[in-house]
Amino acid sequence: MEEDGRARKRRRASSDPSCTSRLQPHHPTQPAPPVQPALPPIQFFTRDKEFWFEDGSIILIAFTIGFKVYRRLLMEHSPFFRDLFRIPQPPTMQQIDGCPFVRLTDRPEQVRHLLRVLFPTNGNLVFGKSHASVSMDAVAATVRLAHKYQMDQLLAQGLSILMEYYTDDFDAWIKSNRQVPMTATDLDAISAINIAHLTKTPSILPLAFLYASRAGSAVLRGCLRDNVLAERLTIEDTMRVLDGRIAYMEENSRALARIMSPQTSMSCTEGRRCLRFLAAKACELDEALQMTYASRKVLRWADEYAQTGSLSEARLCDKCREMVAEREMDELRELWDDLPKFFGLQVAEWGAEDPA
């Protein structure tokens, strides 16, 4: 039973154009188109060591790797496969190991990630709540194939991981010890951006662009998924990343200067002592800026003002400490609200506070 384009409804099986088998020149306004090697003859494939169930009822062949799994579970999860398997087949249809087969154009590495979620082995529930952080390779492959094969429940689960990592929640963003369900590098945000476009999930974009911008010029080279698939951004998104980094860091620098401004509270109770402390901290602005530029997290400075400064007798009064904390929170909130603007994005309801 070969995949032949005859599925009768809701077919969504076009490949994600942002992934290629190798870095290739591409149209400047579009993600790199897929460059697929020629499919090998059916008889030349290797049984996958992880997903070859002896009692399986369907064989999926991805390039040179065969996966023998259960047709019923694929049909339960995917309208695409359900429609495909319902197409009548001639009795002379070729079979392998007593099973019908389907040729897939997806890379075997991606198919394996998907099957680990559909047919968890060794107790490894990849998207389960009890599981430790999953990799971007696993999430990106699963989301793309779930979207392609109309596995809506699985798609929602994968997107929820991306939406938690690339959050649109201000309080989560500024939390210093935030727990995240996925491990990812700055360049992995390239995949998040492309997936957000593919699945129309714009809430992922602002933080994904911010994280990608931390990679600097390396974003031009793109990233590798499973050390096989090269993925890059469109020219427009690449420009947004690079230009947005400048805009974000310029405003972040101004915000930090305002936070560290040597001005006391209108209700200050210690006058000159607080002013000396604030002035000493303001002299550390250059160091604070360097730390901000190098950090992968949101740095919080208000706690620095609750401690004894470089002058042993210097310490802020309660009113001035409260003032600095309020300054910082106001500046961070403004940075957050303007984040889409820095990267030339429009995200509906971004920055809107959740009702209590």
C-alpha cells in the first residue's frame, strides 16, 4: 500500500519547506526548499532496531529504514492514515514480511521521534508530565509530522511544550528559577519560529526571536535537526532577528540606566546616605551592561540594592529599596510589552495581563 496521493480528504502531507537535507541556495524570501535524495528501491531497507514489532500490521518505510508498527493506532491518531488505509487495494498488492507498506518522504530520524510518542518503549513517555525535559529535535519533528498527518491531539501537546518554553507570560519570563519542559539552544529558536509560522501560533514568536537573536551572526548558518536536517529562516525573519537584537539591547541599556539612576525616593528617610549608595551603584553601570549583554536570562537588579554596598556604612532605606524595585518592574514590563515591536511582529493581545 504505497502512499500515492489518493487520500480522499483533509490531506496535509506537504513537507515543511524550512527543512532541507543539506544547506542549499534558496529563494531569498522563502525558507530553503526540501532537497530529498532519490528514494531507494523497496527491497533495500533496514529494519529499525527500536520500532520493528513482530506482530505489527503496517510497515512505514522512510528512505532506507523500515518501521513495523500497528495500523490501528495510526488510524486512531491520524485521519490521514485512516483515509489512506481505507483505500481498497488489489489482492496482488506487494507486501513485506506479510504486511502492507507505506513509503514516506520524511527522514527516518523524524519518524522515529513521532513513533516514540505514539508507541512509547522502555516506559519512555516523551510528552508525559513525569518525563524530564525533552529535546528540540524530538519536539520539532513530532510537531511537524503531527501537523502533516493531522494528528491534532499530538500537535496540541507538542505546541504546548513550545508555548511553555517560548512563553507569552510576563511573570514566567522574569522568574529566575523557571522550570521548562524542553532543552534548547539559542539556534533552536529557528525551528520554533518556523513552526510558529507553519502552525499559526504567533504567541511563540517574540521570545523565539529574542532567543535566536542571542546567537548573533550564527543565525545566518541556521541549525541542524538530528545532525541531518539543515534549517534556516527566511531572509525577512533573519533581518528581524538581527535588527531586533539591536533595538532590544538599545532599549534594555536605557532601561538599566533608568533603574540605576542615582535618584532617591520622594519619601526617602536617609537622604545623603541613600544618595551615596545609589551613586556608587550607578558607577557600576558598565559592568551591569556587560552582564546583561552576556546573560541568557532576565537579570534582576533590585536585590543588589537590598544589600550593603561598597561603602560599609551605606544602605538604602526601605522607601528607596521599594522605589528601585518598582523602577525595575516598570522597566521590565515595558520591555516585555514592546518585545514584538523590536522584531517587527504583530501579536494580538501580547502584554495583556491575565485577569485575576
